[in-house]
Amino acid sequence: MLRESCIVCNILTSMSFIRKYKRAGSIYLAEVENQWVKGKVVQRFIRYVGKEVDGRTVLSTSVSDAHIQEVKLYGPLLVLHHLAEKIGLPTHFGTYAPEILSMVYAHCLDYKSVNQMESWFARTDLNLMLNIEGLTESRLLRAMDFLQQTDQEKLQRDLFNSVRQTYHLGDSGIIYDVTNTYLYGKHCPLAKLGHDKEGVKGRPLIQIGLGVTKDEGIAVMHKTFDGNIHDSRTLQDLLTQFRHYQLKSGIIVYDRGITSSRNLADIKALRWDTVCGVPLTEDLKRLWRPMLQGGHSLRLEDRVPLNQTTFYVLTRHHSIGQVKGQLHLCFNPQQQLQLRDSRRADILQAQQLLKQGKTLNSGLAKFFGPRAKILSHRLAAAEEFDGYSCIFTTRKLPKDSLVRFYFEKDLVERAFRSLKGVVKLQPIRHWLSQRVVAHVFICYLAYLLLSLLRHHLKRIGVTPELALQELASMYNPN
């Protein structure tokens, strides 16, 4: 396993490549290699190769008098293709493997829409890696249609089993979350007008559920849903798929918007446990008030440090539906201070606007009486549970483990940021339902490769994006 985990790191450090240097207005070429120096990757100069003259690359006469006609993208593709082959990804796509892999790699590096893929492909060495002469838009679209027609649930399951065996992953748990993304067109049956995660109203949306491993953040499964499916319903559908993974019992972690008595019961039926957020409803506030008024919110024995934050955790027995467990009230003093200070600043600013005869939105207007007087009882009610959050668990956990499991669940949130940012999931320009689903699947495969690369690079503290960027100056010497 140690040998396997070093493969990508070795690619970063053991191969020489050509690097451009700009000096005194001229661009020179030099052969360099990466080396480890005190735990960091640094570049060592090997030899001078040549320079660029009038837009052409001329090699040094000490090496050759030949001219390089063009330089193609090679290094990042070498790493991504190695990762894909390691988990058997190319074997699942038949004759369309070159097209599908090309789109997956493009999403990892420099996403282009399908109608721009031909020109992007021509600037790469993928024709040698994938044994394909060129790409056409029509063949790429046929590849997307082929991908949509495959059994995607079985494909994801087979891929994860391959990943689990190759990387010796345990069954510690899954983190699940759901996000939405928007389409450009308004004619896709999957898309429903709604309020997206960025706060924009009126966009045609689809929902995407994503599960990643709790410890490594490696993609496990995903599914595309209609835009009007409730978050909690998406997990129900994924749990049906999850039954076939034959994983041993672990923990599923998810946010409060996904929590429901049905989901808790279904997860319990799988013999898995839950760590989930619970909305602080009025009923739950009444449940906790006696303990808070009794001065139990800041006891030393309830203190749990996490990174640069401190939590105080109160615990009691509780049931949601027919599922028994423990309810935890987590208090973050730093967050309380920030929330109160921000709200009070907004209220004071709103008071000045009222005195000027201006109208406020309903969220702030409720804090004021006649003559712009601040209603202190309403402010106190709004501030009562600032900094508090509620978590429900079906397994008895130490408080430090509980806090870490739930508040470090940003692995899946980071996955969504990667999907929407690096992988460029949104906006989706297709309008046929099957191609929308295929597009999301390609983005999922791209994230899977990036998550595997992150796993390889974890010990040296380099992000996948930075590693691929560094490799971009590595060219094929052949």
C-alpha cells in the first residue's frame, strides 16, 4: 500500500521535464526535475535546452539543431490516466472509453463544452494515451448518450468496490449531502424553477445527491434528481442504492435539511448509525430551556475543543419517530458573539433608516415599535439560541468524536465546491434529460479522480489543483 500511495508523488518528483523561464524579455527553456528538500518539492536545474524565437521553439545547438513545431499537454493527463486505469475506469465504457475519458480529464483540467472539445483535444497528447486520432462533437454526444444508457448505479458500485480494494478503505462511514445546480435552458423535464444554493431565485434547477467516505472524502455514489425533490427524499433514494454496496456497519453523517424519521428508520434497518443535524424547533427549545436556565451550558466537563473553535455539549436521551438515540445541544460561544454582533449592527443601521422615513424589510421591521424604538423582548427572543445547534445520534459517541464527525463534515461540501468550481458542474448547457444526467455523471467521475489524487497527495500537503498545475509544464519527450 505504501508503494501504491507514492506513485503519484513519484511522478511529481522523479521525472524531468521542460520548464519555461522568462529572463530579460526572452523566454528560455530548461530541463528540470522536482526533488524533496526538507519535506517540500523544489525544482533542480539540469540543463539549458533552448529558447523561443519569433514564436518558435529552437533547441540549443549543443543538443540539436531541430525545431519543435508544437508542445502538447501531457503531464497532468499522465497522472489522471494512471489513476483511471488503476481503478479500471476505462474498461467500463467499451468503444466510447476514449471519448468519455477525454471529457472526464477535461473537467479535471480545463473544461470545455462539447462543441469546443475537438480543439482542446488537439492541444493534448490524449491521442497517444487513448489510441484515438481525434474527437468530433457528434461522437462525443453519442458517448454521452451511451453513458446515460448504462446501469449507472451498478457502475458506481463496481468503481467504489475497485477503489476500496485498491486503496484498502475501511467502512468507517459515509457523509451525504445534496445541492442544486442550474441549467441554461428551460425545456429540460428534470429542471424545476426554484431558489438555488447561491440565493438566486427563478433558475431552472436540478438536485444532486452525493456521498463520500467520511475519512478520505472519496466519492462513493451520486444521483441526479428533479429540481423540486425535497432534500430528505433524495437520501431515501440513495439508501435504496446503498443496500447493494454490502458495506459493513458504519455511520452516515448528514445535515439537518435531510433529517427525517423515515431516513433514520431506513438507516437503522441497514444496521448503520446516524449522526445528523436537527432543526431547533420551538418544541426542542422548550426541551432544552430547563437545562440552560440551570446553568449547565458552560460546564468544564462539557467543553470540546475543535481546531480553532470551542464547543460545549449537553446530551440527553431522545427519540425521533420510532428511532431511539441521543440528542446533543452544541454551543459555540464564538459563533454566538458573531451572530449577535452582526444582528445588532444591522438593527442599529435599520433604526437610522427608519428615522429617515425609509421602509425596512420584514426581517428587521419586527424589532421596532412606534417612533423607531427597539423592542428589547423581540431582540432577546431572537438571540436566545444564537450559537446553538442540535445533533441527533443513534450510536453513543464520546463528545469529541461527535463534534468532529458532524462539524468536520465539510468533506462533502468541499466536494460540491470542487464539482461546481474545478470540475465546472454548472451551469449545464444541455437540455435533453439523458444528456444532463450524463453530464453530471462525467463531473462525478472527474471528482472521483481528483479525490483519489488528493488521497495520494495528503502526506505532502499539496492540493490536486496545484499538483496538476505544476505538471502542466511537463511535456512528452517522445
